[in-house]
Amino acid sequence: MHKLKDINWNHLYCFYEVAKAQSLKKGAKNIGTASSTLSEQLKKLEEKFNKKLFVRSPKGLSLTTDGAQLFDKTRVIFEEGSKILEHFSDDVVGGYPVNVGIEETITYDLACEFASQYWDLYTPYGTVNTIRQSEHDILVENLIQGNIDWGISLRKPKRKSLDYQEIGSFEVVFCCSLDLYNKFKSEKDILVNIPFAENSWDKSLNRTIYQYLRKKGIIPKEKIFSDHSDFVNKLCDRGRCVMFIPKNPLEEYPGLKTFQLDEPIKVSLFAIWKKNDEGLISIRKLKELIQTKLSYVPERYEDVDLQIEVSEVSDDLLK
């Protein structure tokens, strides 16, 4: 084979569906053809490449090393092909994973909560991956380049090719151990006298916090910083520092006391996507989730049967 026209792309697509389903029968059902016809097409593909792509046994089909390498390549081709079909038709095709870029920020747990709920909406059409983005500008560039499908950021994008919508507005609260809190008469004295912890990456939010404190006449005597949130959380839990965290409406903070001064600090999270992708089911489901703004826990939030259903797991495999 010297040119792309020399390969039968239908045979390649048949291979992709069988390899993805790990079953000749399921692959034939997905394509809408007979298993015998599909088996013949796979043999022709193996002859064309002069390579064995499947190991056939009474238990079914499994990929050889060459088959696994070919599947990795064809998956990229046909997942992108599914997006092309959705771009140029009104049909819901799915069949491709979504990569979500999440800006590294104090609201990371809330962003991950949103992405987790997005999984439940999108999982009938594919899987969801998350990719850490060190800052807003990098997230936007990865979105433009197609390295991620949509993203979550603290800032609105300025690019005209991008659209955005607020996921929700959250309050930032101060936090320390309950035992430490009970030692002080005033919350302001906690913020002044106990080491005040900040993260190293979210400089914009740090500035907002310190501007807020200065307006209240509060200047911490000592500040600490860390790249590792778990380190700061552990210190805070042991009464060694005070920190600020987003108030997650879906989470409790056992052993910790959260508090705020007379007026709350508001932080907004924004979902960002390319305007040209609005016809994709991945973005349509995103916009559907945005309407909830994390205001409640989904009905099937902890229902494991949901994943079993969408994964089409056979009853023979279940207890």
C-alpha cells in the first residue's frame, strides 16, 4: 500500500468497532451487519496488512500486539470522525471521549465536582478525562489548539472564538481547626496571630484575599505558602495555621470551623468552550449541566447501576 486509497476504510472501521467492543457479536450489532460478514472483513484486513490482529479462541477475540497498536491509531481517527459527523449534521453520534481542562485553583474541588456530574450526563456517549491547567492563558491556548474540548476557569475568556457561561458563584471562607477557633474571642484575632496559609499558584485569588483583609484592617503577622493543598489542610486540621477555602455546598468539613467576616468573598467559576463546537453532544450536555449550577445532588449520584447500564454489562457477569 502506497496511498490512502489503497486501503479499504470500511474494513478498518469494522476492526475498530470489534476491537472497541472486544466482541465480534457486539461489534456486528453496533455496525448493523452479520457476524459472519464482519469476520470475513477482518480477515481481509489482516491479509492486507500481512499481520495477525486478533487471537481467536472459544472465549472470543483478543487483540495481538499489532492489533492493540492499530486500535490506538484507529481510535483517534474514528473518534474525530464522530465529531465531524456531529459538526455537519443534526444527528447525535457520540462515541468519543471528552478532555476537560481544569485551571489549578483553590476551587479545584468544586470544578472536579462539576466535571464528575458532567460524567453522568455524557457517559452514554463516551468517557470524560480531566487535565490540569496551570493557569488561565494555558487553558485557553489548549482549547484553541484542540488539546481539550472545554475548560473550567476563574476568568472569562477574551477570545472572540470562545464562549463561556458561569457555572456558579461560590463564597470563599476562612478555615481553622475547631479547637483553635474556640480558643479565641475574635475571628479577626485568629487571622492576625495564626500563620496564614496561601497556595503558590493562584496569585490572582491571593491578591483578592489580601485586599479584602486590608480593607478590614487585618494584616497577618506571619504567612506561609505551599504548592501542596494536602500539606496545608493537614496543618490546618492540627491547629497550626488558618487557610481559606471555597465553601462547597455539597460538602461538610468535619473537625474544622469555617467562618467569614461581615461580607463574603465571592468567586465565580466559568465553563469555556469553542463556539464552533456548540453542535457537539459534548457541549450540549455541558450547557445542560450548567443550568443546575451545582445547586443539588443529582438523583442517581451514588447509583452504581447507572454505569453498569450505560456500559451495557451483561447480566451473566453480575452477582
